[in-house]
Amino acid sequence: ISNGSIVSWFWDFDDGTTFLGQTPNHIYSNSNSNSNSNSGSYDISLTVTSDQNCESTQVLNYTVFPLPSYDAGSDITLNCQETSGVFSASGNDTYFWETPSGSIVNGSTVQVSSSSESGNYILTSTSSNNCVVKDTAVLIIDTVAPIANSGIDSLITCYFPVISLDGTQSSLGNDYPYNWTTNNGVIVSGNSTVSPQVNKDGRYFLLVTNTINSCTALDAVDIGIDTIHPISIVGEDTIVVCNVPEIELSGVGSSVGNYSYLWSSDTGSILQNETTLHPTIDLGGYYVLTVTNNFNGCSSQDSLFVAEDLTAYVDILSSSISVDSIFLTAGDTVNYSWIGDYGSVNWNLGDNNYTSDSSFNHVYNLLGNYIATIVLEDSSGCIAYDSVYVFIDGREIIFPNISSPNGDDVNDVFTFRGEKIKEFNCSIFNRWGQEVYNWNTPVGGWDGRSVAGIEMPDGEYFYILIAVDFTGEKIKKQGMFLLVR
């Protein structure tokens, strides 16, 4: 322009795009997007405007050659099931492939197998216009086998007649199914689990499959069996009596070594050594010896019968009548005797009195409940027991008619006898009606002295007792007695 300056630039790239500015950059796609033709030719126009609003336009024809085919195809994964494949490029262009190690393979295809190099296979395509592009496809080789570990060899024993195989050291997860098989054993359950149960000796096979690459692994385990039972011998039947209250049984002849022994009885009594071959017993009954092989848990039993004569008989009589209980009032007399086997007896009358007499009379002086017991030992040393319940009711309140507080421990204290007293008050009066003493507990009494401790003169005195028993009944008693020193 002769004067002024250019103030705007407008570009039209003939592919539907424009640009405002002096120096644009523009990229045409591989395919021809010209709306007027598919020749790959574009009319690029530039319009400039001056500050005087003058315009000028220039058109430039621009040709874009198409890129060659550059699709290297899909990636290829080879495994234990798919062992070969082909990388292939289509079209009429010129191709060559570069392998992961850098070697060149001319042509549109490359044959690969599980022994080929894994990695990137780079396709270079060259068109007739010498346009060059590259594309990459990947060869993945996955032939890693899973781990199959069927565990260590083991034994079926009496301890474990059914055992679990151990495949826990194998590959684990949902992608690794298991299949246990056997030629001569027996799989009870779980043949598709990591730990199936088996109950027969034999060889067992574990097949582990990787479902992702179809690779497998196989391992085997041998299961033996040891169910040999030991020998148990207990000898002949015998007897236990009172004169020989304890006898020793014998399991001699049974298996010895790494074996354990256990004697048992539902009716007898084992005193000691029940885990040896020579236990001591003291009752009759059936006795069983169980011998166990400590290695395999197998056991055997033998039994014998022990008879017994260990009983005696005794029965308590009261007034020649067999009784289970006796009801008396304090101070009453009981006539005791007994019947039973011949032997000697010992009595415990329940009130701290004992005797070995066959028959006798006994007085229970105090209110209470007692158990009288007899123990008999017969001529063979057998022991028999019997007992009777004795219920003693309380007696009426009784005062003496004389008191002699002279220090001889006989009637030194004027007091009463009686039971079942809950509340108590007793007063002592002289012949003129004067109260000389009073006490209010059942365990008290009068020692012949005044409240001041002065000895009272001999003579007649009177008492008045007011009490309440445990039933709530009121009791009142009065009377005269002599004080004599």
C-alpha cells in the first residue's frame, strides 16, 4: 500500500476453519475434508485490510497427500492355549516391522509364536508419495504355569480315619480352580477345593489351572494307612471281699511299648493306677482295659467280672420296733436295741454320747433334733450303718424348791429349767414381800445375795416369773423355795 498500514489479516483454509492473525499454523487431517472435491487440494485465501479500509485478497492452492495405511492391528496375547499369531497391516503401501530386539521384518505381516520376543512390534508404512507413518502393536506372552503343591505324604490312622489333603501352598484365588483325582484312593468330599477329605490310602493328584492363560500344573501326594490294633488281655474273673477290700488286677499279656492303658468300670471302683497294667480296685463289677497305640490311635478292649461280698446288715430298734424317727419331750427315755448280722456295734446318739452296748436306755435332756447312728462290723470285716432321727420337744419351766449357795457347785444358783423361752423376767421376794433380786435373761439366776452383794438370810423366799415363749404364748409362774447354806 502507498500509505497507511495493514491492521487485520483473515485466513480461510478451505476446510471449514478460519484464522485472524498474520502468521497462522494449520494442520489438515489425513482425509480430504474439502467440500468441493476429494482431490486433497485446498484453496487457501488471505484477506488483509488497511487502516484506510482498503482490502486485498490472494488465493494459494495447497495439496495435501493422504497418509499411508498405518494400522498395525490389535495386540496379540499368546498363552498355553493360543500359541501363535500374526501381526498384519492391510493396503498397497510399503511396510516393514521392527521387532523388540531391533531386527527388521519386511512385508505387511509378521508371524509370532510363544517362543517369539514379547514387546512392541513397530509398523512403518510408506506411501507412493513417500509419506511415512508408524504404528505399534504389542505381543504379550503369558505362559507362566500356576503352582500345584499337593502337600506332604501322610497317613490315615485310627486317630484320623478321614484326613484333609493340603493344597494351600498352591496358587490361590478365583482364577485358579482345583481338581483332585485318584486312581486307587477315595475322595470323600471337596475334590474341587484346596483341602479335600479322603479316607483311603492311595495316590492323589492335584491339577491347578490358570483360567487366564489356560496353563496347568500337576502334583501328587501319597497317603498311607496305619490302623493296626494293639492287644488287650485282662485275665480271669475274680472276687473282692471285706477281709481283702482291695485287689490288684493284671493286664499282663497286653501290648507293651508306645501304648497307653486305661481301666474303666460303670459299677466298680478303681482306687489307683488306672492308667497302668496293674490297677487297684475295691468293688465288684465289670472292669474294662482299653489299650491304645499312641502312634496311630487304634485301641483294643478286654474285660473281666469281679464278684463281691462287701455288705452287712443292721437295723435300729426302739422298744423292739424298727423305727426311722422318734418324737419325745426333753427328759423322756428311749430304749435302744438292734437286729442284723452277727458282729460288734458302736453307737453315736447324736448328743455327744457314745456306747458299744447292744441294748440300753438313753435320756435326751435338751430340746433339739438329733441323729442316732449305729455302725456294725460283721465277722468278715464288712460294715453296716443305720440311723434314726430323734426330735426332742421342749419341757415346761421347772424351778427347784431349794437353793444352797455354799460354793459346792450343787444348787449354788437358784434358776429354772425349760426351753423355747423368748422373753423372760423373774423376781425374788422375801417373806415380807420385798423384792430382793431380779433377772431378765433365761441364762441368769440368783446366788442368794442382794443387788448390793450382801448374803441374804436363810429361810423362805418367793419367786414370780413372767415369760413369753417362741410361739408368743405368755407364761406366768410363782412359788416358794428355801434358801439354805
